Amino acid sequence: MIAIAVQDRTYTGAELHHAFAYEEAFQLGPTISFFIGPAEVKEHLVDLEDALHDDFIKSERMVHFIIEIPNISIQETVVWQRFFIRLIAEKLIKEVEGVDIEIDGDDLMVEGQKLSVSIATLSQFSGLIHVGINVHVGAGCPVDAIGLADFGALDSHSEGDYKWASDVAINFANEQKDIVKASYKVIGV
């Protein structure tokens, strides 16, 4: 797996598709792309429950991750999604004292407020995951949410966002490669 920084943009949901990393950085195969920007998702909601309730996603500034892993099932994709959420939680717990980071399925919560959005889906070729971590929520968010800047994990509108995102992406890429390697070195019985 390769970690790739791509051009900042507003995440609309349309970015969650096969070969996003190829379009942005000419990288195929297992990838984790990351960028910083707002989230405004209405038309491209993937979550059926959200779509049926006419929900939307809105945040002023997020760290976005798009993960693509070829040739896996939806169950495997969800397992990778939840593993990634746990890696982020572990990083935040180590970095920020006095803040209670909770995992609720595929969501990160802080004192009952949503810190993240996340979805796992399939393309014809790959498992696809989007995880957005609020940095600064701003106005218009449809749920009670919190951002990393609210509890000092990151500064709103800072270069530190890129370092933090890069560290998370590289850690996940290394873990994914190590897990795949571990699965290949087992002697069959």
C-alpha cells in the first residue's frame, strides 16, 4: 500500500471511486490518499440509511482519507475501515491528554460529539473507504460534532494538519503491508 498526498479540495462523495489515486497521482493498487478540505456531501451519499433519511454531511475543515484495496469483499472492507478508525483513535489517545476518545462502530466520538464520518463500499474492482476527521466543524453541520482544533489535537488551518494526516496514512499503509506479508508467510497444514 502506498500513502499519497493529493490536492486539497471539498469532499463531495464523488471522490470515493475506483482509481481515485491513479487520477490524482498515477498510483494503482492498494492506496491511501489524503487531503484537507471542507465536506459537503448530499448528492453522493453512499450510506443507505442516510440517503433514506435525506441526511447530508457538512464540515468546514476535515482531514480526508480515501483508501482503496483491490479484490476484497464488503466484509473485508468494513474490517479494514474499523481497523483504520482504531489506529486513528490510538494515535489521538497518545497525543492528547484528558480527552476521552471513544469508538462507536466506524465513528470516533468525543464527549458524545462526532469527530469523524466514515463509509465503506465496493467498486467493481476494489474495497473503498472514506474517513473524514473534523478539524473545524463550522456552521451548518447536521449533527453534534467536534473538531481536532476544539481540543487542541490540531490547530485550525495549520500546516500541522498535513503532518498529522501523513503520519496516519503512512502508519496505516505500513500496517496493511505487514498484515498482508504475515498472511503470506504461514505454512499451510
